[in-house]
Amino acid sequence: MLNYIYKRTSHALQVLFVVSVITFAVLLWIPGDPAQLMLGADATPERLQTLRTALGLDRPWYVQYWEWLKGFVQLDLGKSYLFGQNVSTLIAQRLPVTMSIAVFSMLMAAVVALVLGALAAIKKNSTIDYFSTIVIQLASSVPSFWIGMIFIVYFGIRWQWFPVAGYVPPQQGIGPYLASIALPSIVLAIGEVGMLLRTVRTAMLDAINQDFMDMARVKGLSGFTIYFKYALRSAMIAPLNVMGLQFAKLIGGTVVVESVFALPGIGRLILVAVEQRDVFLLQGLVMFVTTLVILIALLVDIAVMFINPRIRVEMQGE
Amino acid sequence: MRKKLVALVLILMMLGTVAGCAKTGTQTGTAPDILKVAYLADPQGLDPQRTAAVATFNITGNIFEGLLAVTPDWEITPRLAESYTISPDGMEITFKLKKGVKFHNGREMTAQDVKYSFERLKGEDSPKAGDYKNISKIEVVDDSTVKFTTASLDVELAKAFCYPWAVIVPAEADANLKTNPVGTGAYKFVEWIPQQQVMLTRFDEYHGEKAKIKDIGLVLIPDATSQLAALQVGDVHITEVTGNQIKLLKEDPKFQVYTEAMNATQLLALNMENKALSDIRVRQAIAKAINKDDIINTVVWGYGDKVGSHLPVNYPDYVDTNNVMAYDPDGAKKLLADAGYSQGLTLKLTLPKSYQIHVDTGQIIADQLSKVGITADIEIIEWGQWLSDVYTAKKYDMTVVALSGRLDSRYFLKRYRSDSKDFVSLISGEVDQLLDESGKETDPAKRKEIFQQIQLILAEKLPAAYIQTPHKLFGMAGNVEGFRIYPIDIYEYKDVSFKK
């Protein structure tokens, strides 16, 4: 086990290092000068130079990178020159928003996909199976900004069930908080449910045809126990991996949905950081998201381990 | 366990729905004491002397004030100054300061603060420092008198004291102005949550007429459709809208619409360093091939005024030059043939992606040019790249952009001097002498004549094909009064109120 933790951690650090170098290099190579973006079109060359010096942008890239890396290992992500605030503060402000919609949309997508996917597989070629196919097609093909707009028009403006834009932190009341993230979460859930549903259905079909299912039937277990305790459990490995990927994607930002619903999330912060060439801000964000993705992958692996005894055995035998 | 969790989540979601209804249900009733305004892009900090971002000035115009101010009708009025005098030779301007002006931190403003602020504005990390280079000396004559001396004559000197960056800041708050602005304005700063909102509240010790509405909540909504939705459900009272949204608001008595020409010019810059474009006949052909009415009607739904030269229509020195190079595709073809391009001509058209209006305009122009035999190869690039490639390095053939104006024509037109090194310039030098004269002429009437001459020359020589003065469009709740558009990048919320 210790060996495993060591391996995972060293892998994670390598990934972080490579990603940080790539981010840094890309931001330096793409055209666009942060000093020019800050000072605007009127700036004289001298003033641009002064600002570049002040920001340390005139130093060689490896010096800039080294400075940043030194800060990073001390958990100091530096200051955003765009906002004048600490990068860690800016991320901390946005994290609750992104986490909220990521968690809620993932939960919703998972519930729908598991129930519908399992039923579709159990009752293959039935009405519910066709219905699930339609859901898969629709959910994967309709763009999220359009669903967002439709939701705003009906749920926001016409019926006024939900606020049309903005985020209310839970400290200001759990009701308004949930109302503010409901629509964006549903929109995102729709975006994810198609893929997940298809994975669940396929995995479940596969599981139902396994030998141990016959065994369970022979034992005379009830249908519910057979399907939801044994088949679904063994069918969970592929969906769990898909969910891990989807959750990681949601954490990394959902710029379109965040813009449509005016949510101050990670996605829009990344967008602004790229547009304005805010090196430290982008670097901090990318590191943060990468770390989360690595952690999620780890959690998925652990979850799969618990679900599937075979993988646990392999681990011990290693 | 899993089932319990799912049930819990579903219950919470339902509660959220109910609470959401409750919240939106209570929004009607008496006039609120908070004015909510939507905005599209975050400010780049709230220190007006350390940024060039319009989004910053839009907000800080309420927190900070200058010695002078400009009205929506382009009039210069004293603000923190009580009066000002300009010496007979025009080289000195002396301000008598208003008494009893307080900063938001409670300290009284003095002449020392004025000196300090302008030195700060001229400082190394101030983007606008170049504009104030000409001020060679700032003297504190007494506690309430400050004298500025210029190195060379500037006939428009007073206007330099009206801009949203020429403001008075207290030295003790200097270090944190970017995140914690302290000024003398009618509103003081409460909080800024980046990418979310800015809150301001009335400054009760304000030296002038106090703000009518107690609180201002500026809410960031980065999507135009969502902004309109927020206005429709009453989450905001004022928001910018697009031309196609206006119709919807006009039909609804609960809302009102307010539009005004912007102090800006949208143009198709033509790089005279390009061989084909260095030929005036080619530039004139391009201008004649462009149907501006079509552009205005499609891109901004008619909310624009076509122009034939650089100054916007609401400028005091504006002269109508639309007929100098009117739409005439046949004439354009003839000019191109004369210039030796009867077989066709291919030019690159670079468009800034962040500005949909310019991208749309560029696409229509490309289509119109194709009808006279010019192929425009469209290249859409990011704003950061546009600034470095087009604006700074001048690596372009044609580009569509809008340039925003200041209060004096000379500042707006000086890029056309042959030696300006600006991305759009009249390098053949026909307006150099006139620009020099305008800087020395103290008689406003004569100055106006010079500027009109320059506009006529530009309309004919065409370092750019001039397209339109776009309009600013606002949608507002029906009960909002007193909101105005200014010729510089500010909105003064102190004059806004709710109808009883």
C-alpha cells in the first residue's frame, strides 16, 4: 500500500511539473503583451517597458518560471496583476460556486443515468429502453447555452421560479443558494447525462450476461437484489471512471454556463486570465485544477477498488 | 445509504425552488433604496490612475472627482475647484479649490493633495502620464490655490482636468487604491468581489448635492441576453442592451430605452504602407464600395450614424462629410481599373474577435468589397494579439476597430500627423501643418474651422474608410430618472433617482 501511495504521489508531482512548464511556455509564446493589455492602446513604448520591468516580464522565461516555482512549493501562488489580489484568494472565492454546480449536476446526472440506464438494460428493447436512447441523443446533441437560454426565458422570466443570474452563497440562506445554482446545475447535468447513461446501459447489459447472474437467479434471489445489488455493482466500474472524467471537466470550468448564468466560477476566471495574459493567475488556476483532477482520479480508483473485489486482490498481490 | 443521499439532495432542491419563488415574488412595491446596474466586464482594479480600462472608469467616476468635470452636453464645469483662471499667454492655469471638501476617510482635501495627485498621475506606472508631460510645474500657492505651468502652449489645457484619471486621491490611501479606492465622490466604496459585484454607498459628507439613491450595486453579468433577462425580472434597473433587444423593451411599458451617440468612431483602417493601399485611388475605391447604411442596419440594427471622416457626429467640431466619398460601386470599379487592379486585388482584413460589432462589420465589408473585385481575406484574432500585431507592430492591410474620443478634437486627430507612428495615420503629411496650427490657435471659432478642414482632407485622402458613430443603448426600468451618457467614460449615479 505504501508503495502504491508513493507511486501515485510521484506520478502526480511529475504531471504537475510538466503541466506547469507547458502552461508557462504557451502563455509566453502566444502573441499578446500583458503590459500592452494593461496600459491600453495609448501606452508609449517607454511606459510599456517600465511596466514590464515592474512586473518582471523582461526577465528570461526560466528566471520567471523559477521565481514562480519557488513560490509554488511554499504554497504561494503569487498575485494576479489584473485584480491586484492573491491568486489563492481569487481561487478560494470561486471554488464554492464551481464545486456547487459540479457536485449538484454530477449527482443529478448520476441518479438519472443509473436508474434509467439500469432499467433500459434490464428491459432491453422495451419502451423505457427506447426512451433512454432518445434521452441519450437529445442530451448529447443540444448545446448547453441554448438550454440555458430556454431555462432563463421560462423558469426565470416567465414563471419566475428561479433567479435568472448570479450566485448566492449558502451563508445568505440555503434556499436562495440552491435556487441560484439549480438552473445551471440542471443545464450541466443534461450535458453530462447522455454519455453517462450510455455507459451505464452498456455496462449493465454486459453484467447481466455474466455467469454469476445465472448463479444469483438459481439461488432464487429477488429481481431487485439481483439487478441492483449484484449486476449494477459489478457494472459500476466503467460509469465511475466516466463520472470521474466528467467531474474533473466540470471543475476545470464551464465557461458557457457560467457566462449565461453570471456565475463567478473557475471557468470564467481561467478565460479572463488567458485573455489578459495574467500569467500567475492562469498558472495558479491550472495547477489547482490539475491537482483536483489527479485527486479525483485517485478517488475513482479507490472507489473502484471497493466496488470490485478482484482489483483489491490484484493490488494485494502486487 | 446511497438512496438516503439521493433523497436528501432531491428534498434540498425542492426547498430551493420554493425559496427561489419567495425571493422573486417580493420584488415589487415602493421605490427601492438601491440602484442595481449590470455591467459586462470586470474593472482592472479601482485605481483610475493605474489603468487604461474603461470598465474601471465607469465605476471610479462615482468614487473620485477631478478639479473640473464635463456635463453630458460637453460643457466644462468646476467640480473640486471653485473657479479657475488661465493666464493671458495660456501657459498657466490656476485653480481656486472648493472649501470643505472631504475624502471618504474623513480628512479634508487641501492643495497639497492636488499637487500629490497630479505628480502621481505623471508617475512612472501611470498609463496616462504621457498626456500630462507638458505640465512642467505644479505649485501650491496657498492652502486652497494650485497653479499648473505648461512647457509649451496647450490651448485645450482645461479639458485635461476633466478626465476620470485626473482625479484627486489622498496620499495616505495610495498603496491600496486598486482594491480599496478612497476619493471625494458622491459615493464611497463598500466592496468589490471580482467577477461578481461592486457595492457603493452614499457619502453623507459629500461637498455638493448628495446622491439621491442610497446604495449602488453594480452586478457583473457577462452575457448580453442574461443582462436583458435580469432587467426583465427586476434584478437590475439599468443595463446596456443591443439593438435587437430594444424593440422588445419599447413594446413593454414597464421599461424605457435610452440611446445616445457615443464619442467614438468605427472605421476600416487602411495601412498606407501596403503597396496597393498607398495608392489613393485604391483607398477611394474601397470607401466607395462600402455601403454604410447596410452595415448600420444589419450590425447595430440602425443604432448608428454614418460618418465620412474621423470625428463622431456629436462632436462640437463635427462637419458632415458623408458626400465626399459616397457609396458608388461603379465609381469604385473605375478607380480600381485606373489604379491597375482591373484583374482584382487581394488584401488581408484583420478583425478583433472580442468585439462582435467589428467582426460583423468586417464580414459585411468583405462581401461589399468582393462586388467591386477586391478579395478581403478575413483573419479573426484575439484582442491581445490585435494590440501587439496590428496596433503596435502595424502588421496588417485592413482592420475594423472603433477609436474612442476625448474632449478635444486635436487629441483625437493628432494620430494623423505623418510622424505619429500610429497604426492609422496619414503618412503623406497633408494634415501636419493644420494640426500644428490648431495647437497654437487660441480663438475657438478659428480652431473649429481648422478641424473642419482636417475632416474634409481625411474624408478625401482616406487613411481609413470611416463607417459610423455607434450608439450606446441602455434599457432601464420605467421608474429610473436622471441617468445620462457622458462624452467620456463615466456614468454619474448621484443624479439618478426613482420616480415616485
